[in-house]
Amino acid sequence: MEKTYLMVKPDGVRRQLVGKLVQRFEDKGFQLIAAKMFRMTREQAEYHYEEHKDKPFFGELVEFITSGSVFGMVWQGENIVALSRAMMGKTNPLDAAPGTIRGDYALNTGNNIIHGSDSPQSAEREISNFFRPEELAAGDYPVRMPGSLANDKVIPVQ
């Protein structure tokens, strides 16, 4: 099953949007297999955004992402990279459709609430930057079988 790394950025954490954003992904049927609130180090930030290192905004980006706590998450699901990016909306909130996370909550391109991996390969790289393998709840994530009653048996995802 495909995995992705999603991160509520400092602006989203400061605005207390973590719970609302987690709920959106759970409502979509994705499985949260790791999460933590932490302050990104400069080294982690520079590695995370290394594709932007030659761009004029790189320094500001690193300063912003290390300016406060972030909420990093690993999610899994079918086509989760593409679907989660569609849920987030375009990077620039002016271009993000209403109903997307950025369309509903982002204030500007610099404060656009959330980051999501742009490919399965970048997801692997990003997950390994912030999580140790033993922090991921591999095959023991509990889900209910479709159509089951509240008292039915909870089974692990395989």
C-alpha cells in the first residue's frame, strides 16, 4: 500500500488546525500510521527542501519551517500521494479551489498550512528524514470491515 508524508506547517499548528486536517484524511479513508509534533532542525529543513536550495526563497523557507512546531504524519492508502495532493489544493491559495485544505485555510503562498509528498519516491525520502522505521505502525493499524457493526471485531490491515 502506498505511503505519503504530510506535515502541518507552523502556521497550521499555530492556528490549531491539526485536528481538522487529520479528520479530513481519516474521513477519506486513509490510515494514519505515524504522527508526531516536533520542531524541525535546520539540518532536517535543508534536507527536506533541498530541491529549492538554489532558489532565492530557500533561506526564508528554512527559517519559516523551523520557526515553530510542525505536525508530521505518515499516511497510507491506495493512490494516497495523488489523492492527498488533490485534497491539499494548489500551493498558491489564490489558485486553490474552495473545499481544498489550502482553499479553505491558507492565507498566502508562504503560509499555506500543509506539505505533502509529491511522489512515492519523495515520500520515502521525507518519511526517513523524520521517522525511524520502528515508529511506523506497519500492519497493525485497526480498521473495521465495511458494513460492520460497532461491536464487531476490529481486524488489522494486512
